[in-house]
Amino acid sequence: MTAMKRSAFLLPVACAVAVGIAGPFMGNYASDFIVKVMILSIFALSLELLVGMTGLVSLGHAAFYGIGAYVTVLASGNEGGNFALLLPAAMGVAALYALFVGALSLRTRGVYFIMVTLAFAQMAFFVFHDTKVGGGSDGIYMYVRPAIGALDMENRTVLFYVVLASLVFTYALLALIRRSRFGAALAGIRVNEQRMRAAGFAVYGYKLAAFVLAGALAGLAGFLLASRDGVVNPELMAWHNSGEVLLMVILGGLGHLRGAVIGAVAFTLLKEIFSTHAVMGPLADHWQLTLGLTIIVFVALLPKGLIGLVQRLSPKGAA
Amino acid sequence: MTTTTNALLSVEKLTRRFGGLTAVNGVTLDLHVGEVHAVIGTNGAGKSTLINMLSGEIEASEGRITLDGTDITGRAQWKRARDGVGRSYQRTTIFPEFSVHENCRLAAQAATPKPWAFWESSRGCATSSASADAALEAAGLTHEAQRIAGTMSHGAQRQLEVAMCLATNPRVLLLDEPLAGMGAEETDRMLTLLARLKATHAILLVEHDMDAVFRIADRITVMVNGAVIATGNPTEIRENPEVRTAYLGDH
């Protein structure tokens, strides 16, 4: 039991330390790719809080990611914004929209919840796509990246370590929540909501709290993405982006934090490989097809996700 | 009839309609500490609907429910549970993938939820853990504490159902067929438990096992088609001609 817990703690820490040490020795391509994967991991972890931990399948999670990114760019101004203000602003606005969406959508359940979250995400998408608020369908550029003192996101090394620290923060926060009373209640809601209500839990309040927190963490991922790319466009909030992050969580394995990270890594890696001409030749132009087929095969063969494969391969089931 | 002055839970003319169907029709009854109040009746008599209204799972169409003198008719289910109205379900409603202990601990956690203390471990929660231990002890499940709940026998899951209700430290127990599917030994243990619990709890027992009902009940209410046709002590009910026709006629 304790040995299992120790490995559950040590492995993610070892991974974070390895990435942290390897950082300065990486080329631009590798470093850029890892930053992308880490941002998507945060995004996937925030959705895992809803889907895996609480049993709420949201198909509109990209809205909060996109809002976090847009707020960062819109609030930056021409001379660049203050890191210490932009980060809480991005997370705060995403959390506020999550409060609004959650308050309404959590009155429905099952497939209706999926549809309502999707509808609210589409609403956000069209606000940015069809109005001049954020430069319309072309999106908008950020001229100077967020900074405060030496913490300047224009510096690639700083960006790398800020993203890594954010991922560690998100992972640790969710790991703590999982073992807390709040996390236990969310697990109870996932398994048997009726019984939780009968025992005396304000189920709606718990779900709303989880939804808002997930929105805020997606906003964090959005802030980092905007800081990395220096540009945002409405595609960030498109429904297929919500679908992709859901795929990452399922591909990695629901109900495990590391599943979300593994899913984000695997998905991004597969996408990268399948769309590279040097590897795939002319098929690279049809990467959606090859990626889709691969994911169908994965899900069919590994119903518990990639983490299920890891568990099956390790004899003691310690992973 | 009963005095309403010291009733812990009081129900007045409670009615529930589903469209054109009146599932529960003007039911009045009182639950007292120290009493097991059994509600019997054929399938579809409205017993479960009655429990669902008392626990707040569904709204009443008409009537009033008071707990300790306070009107709780419109109060949300989770608030009623926090106020001490505990229930068990006819269909086993547990957390099958959690351990037996965690099932009870989680139910007990409702009393000390502290959801903001995200740095504290749920397993380290001494209050809820102690309530869970006590509930498991009372229900005779201590030896199964570490087992995954869904892997236990049906009878043991029924015991857990009641243990989870007890873990929330309720004052009123609404038990919907707690003996269904239990063996003779388990039934005996459950009846002994109820006899002990009634000293400190007001108990409403919906049950089909008539032997058990007449053994344990201090007061029996008979429902037919949503309405109460008789209330009285077991002897009165046994000798009531209306009850005999209603029951014997149906079977």
C-alpha cells in the first residue's frame, strides 16, 4: 500500500525533474514541442477533474482555454502586460465564465449536459469569431509577451520553466484534491449522486465548485498558450478542440491524473508524427484520417486507456 | 389517536400526484422517538413515494411535514439529511467500487464536509472515520470493512445500506424494505439492531415481511391505493376487519 503510494508520488516528480534538467540542453524544436505538450497536459488535467474525478463529461472545455488566452492578449496592450496581473486575470475570467456556464448546465445531466456545455462553448466561439472584440476570425496578435522583472515570457528559457512549474502546480493541486474530503465527495458524486444527496451533500454546489476550478485551470493553460504563441484566434475555442482534449483524457485513461498527462503526450506525439511528411510521405496531408484510425484502435484495444496498458505490463500493478 | 405534541417527525395530509394518478393521498402520521412505526400495504400502495417525500427526494403536492416542530416540507433533501432525516433505499444504493468502510465514511463526511480544506486527507478525517466504525459495528459489518462493497453478498449490501444511513447520525430513520433479500440470521440481527436504535431514534419502517413487522413494530399504518385505511398497535391492526378484507382480498 505505502509502496504503491510512494511510486504514485515519485514517478511524476522524477518526470518533472528530468524535464527540468533536460530543458537547457534541448534544441528549439524539442523545447517548443515539450512546452506545447505541457500546456496541453494542464488543459487535459483540468478536464480530468470534471470527467474522471466527478463524472461530468463536458464537451465545451475549450471555451475556458480560449478565454484564458484571449484575456491574456486583450489585456496586454501594446507595451506588453504585467505577468502578475495577466495570469490571475486570465484564470479569473475563465473561472467567471465557468461559473455562469456551470450554474446553468449543471441543472441538466448526461447527454443534455454534454449538449449544453457544447452550446455555451460555441457561443463563446462565435462571439470571438463574428465580432470585432478579438479581431474576428483572424484572431489577434500580442506584440509583447507578459513579464514582471526577470520573469519575462519573451525569454524561451523562462517560458519553459514557467510552463513546467504550472504543470507541477496543477498536478500537485489536483493530487491533493483527490485525497481530500472534497475529492472524496466528488468521487462519491461520480459513483452515486443520489446517495450523496441522501447523505446530506449539497451535490450541486460541489459540482459547480469543480466546474469553476476546472475552468480556472483551463484558463491557466490558455494564458500559457497565448504567452507561447503570441497570437490567439477563435479556433482555440472550436468544438473540435474540446473534443481533442476529451480524447486525450480518454486515451490516457480516465480516473488517473497521470492518464491525462500520458494522453496529452501520446495525442500530441501521434499528431506530430502523422502530419510529418518525412515520416508519413503523402499520407501526412491526411493526418486526421490516420490519427483517427489509430485512436479507434487504441480505444478498442485499451478500454482503460494507455495507463491500463502500463498497469497490465507491470506485474504488481504498482504503476 | 396519537398525540402530536412530542412527535419528532409529523406528517399532515400529505398528497402526491403524478399526472392523473394520486400515488399518496392525504396521509397523516407521526414518528416518535422510542417507536418503530411500520407502514405496510400492497405493491403500489404509495409507501416508497411516502418515504421519498419525507426524505425530500420528491416534492409533496399537498400537505405538511414538520421535523421537531419546524416545517420542512419544501426543504432540499441534503438539508433534511443534515437536519437528521436519514434514509435507506429499497434498491441497494451504495458505492459499489469503494471499500465498505469508505462507503460509510463518505456518508458520515456529510456532517463535517469542510470541502475547502483540500490539503487534508479524507482518509485521515477522524470524525467521519469514527462515525463509520460505529455504524459498521452496529450493522455487524466490522469484519468486512476493507472489502470492496460491490463484491459482498446481497444481504451484506443491504446491511451496508442501513449502516450508511446510520453513519450520518440521523435522528429519524426512514427504512425502505431493509430486510428484502436478507437471510433469517441477517433479519434477526437487523431486528435486534432496530430494537436497540429505537430508544434514540424515530423509525419509519416500510417492510413486506409481515412476521418481522409484527415482531418489531410498535405502531402500524396500513396503506391501500395511496391512502391510510388504519393505524394502530399490532394487535389492533391484526384484528381490524377492514385490513383483513383489504389484505386477504388482494392476495
